Amino acid sequence: MEDSYEEALARRSGEIMERIEAAARANGRDPGDIRLVAVSKTVGPEELFSAIRVGYRHFAENRPQMLNAKLEALKTRSDLPPVDFDLIGNLQKTRSSAASGSFTPSAHCTSPKPSPPVPCAVRRSFRPRPRRTSCSR
């Protein structure tokens, strides 16, 4: 019998964490100092919810529009714990407005060649809040 998507995620997450822990210990590092970031750019909100349920807490997207859609979907899920997102890759000037009002620039850059006028990486922590009639923060 084939694993469900969520079971496969949980199994793979365990395998990855074992490898991270072994590599960290072999190099004298604390495994707790290493963060696993799941790239969610090819999955929809339901798959993201599954990943959160099995223990992933840090995600990366490369399109501000997709990230905003996932953040909107997360607003309806008060049963899920808080998660962090990174916006990865080059941020095109035409798409920067989708990110600029919603995100705080991060201190790190995940793109090999950032363009100076546009931040190459932004991060937003998402903490589910009670539903409101207004989307403003």
C-alpha cells in the first residue's frame, strides 16, 4: 500500500533530519542550530497544510503572488502552528510591489546575484490571528 502524501512527508522529514543531525555531529555542530527550509513553490495550500502538520515550520517561495495566496489560506487555519516564510530567488522589479508592502526585508540574501534596487529575499513570519473584516495590519 502506498503512503499518503502526509505520511510520505513525515517519513521523508524524519530521514532528512537524521542526515542533518549526523552531519552536524560529525562536524562538531549543534543540530539545533540548523534550520530545514522546505521549498513550497510547487505545491498548493493543502499540501502546505500537510507539511505543517508533520512538523515543517520554515518554508520558501519564489513568487510573491503564490506566497500571498498561501498566507491568505493560512489565515483560515487557526489549528496550525505559526510558520516562517522566505521569498527566494531574484525578485523582479515588476513583482516587487507584491512583496514590498507585505514583507520585511531579511538580513540575508538567498539569491546569488541580487539586483541592488530590489531586495533579493524577504521574510515574513505568519502567526494565525483571529479573523477580521479588514485585511490591513
